Amino acid sequence: MKRTLLGVSMFMLIAIPGLSIATEGLSEVHHKEIRKHLEHVTQQVDSLSGKTSQQQRQIMQQIVAFYGDHVQLHLVWEREVLYPAVDKYVVAIYSYTDPMRYEHKILREWFGDLEAISSGSNPEVKKFISKAYNMLGLFSAHLDVEEAIFFPIVNKHLSPEELQKIMSEKLPKDS
């Protein structure tokens, strides 16, 4: 089976078997894996209240590791690759992607909050749960906007070759 580099899955660029940018372009398919992982994180957050302190700490650290290892890469790829492509084709008084970039700022701040809460000597589980649910909601809505607004813009204005090029852009190592 031919594998074509297509997009962001598990927040990283990977090859998705059976799909071609030339025919599908960017679509919600690129977020399918991301959404599966967000469902798993939601289940982890849901389970926190009924766990022992040691189990809570372990689950909170797993959630923080997930955000740090995967969500951050997704956000950097958007900021460095996707948003410049969108801004190039949308004429506006300000950058069309500014609201999404602001969401990135909020997500980074909330990630820092989760990290601080989970690493404390006596983590506030209720506070962690509340912040984690906020983050899950914002990130899910963030993906919805990409699928409904940004992907159609990119698909309309970029040739399959240009789309292939931006999808294969590598992230800076220190981001």
C-alpha cells in the first residue's frame, strides 16, 4: 500500500496509508487520531476523583507528559507552517490567524498550570481536573475551527504540490 505524507496525527507529521493530498487535501481526517487521544485524556481526567493519591499523581503526570510531548508539537507546527500558509491567502486588517495564535498562548499557560499543579508536593486534584477540562474543551474547539475554516482556505488556494511541501515542513528542534 502506498503511504503518502499527509498530516498531523498524534500531533506529529506522519504518513497516513491510502490518502492523497491531491484528492483529499487537508480535512478532519488529520485530526481523527488527535481526537481519539483527547477522548483518552478525558477518560483519565474523569477517573481522577476515584483514585488514591499516588494514582492521581501518576495520572496527572501522564496527562502533563501527553500535552508536553504532543500538543506542543502540534501548536508549533500550526504556528510555523499552517498559519503562515493561511495568512498568505486571506486579506485582513490583522493576521487572520491571530485568534488561533492567542489560543496557543492560553493553551501554553494552562499547560504550565497543569504542570505546576501535578508537580506539587500535595497536588490539588480538583483544580487539576477543572483546568484539564478547560484545556480539553479549548483544544477540541481549536481543532473544529481548523477543520471548518483553515483547512478549506488552504485546500482552495494551494496546489497539491504546495500542500505536500507545507505538510512535510519540519519543526524547529528547539521549539
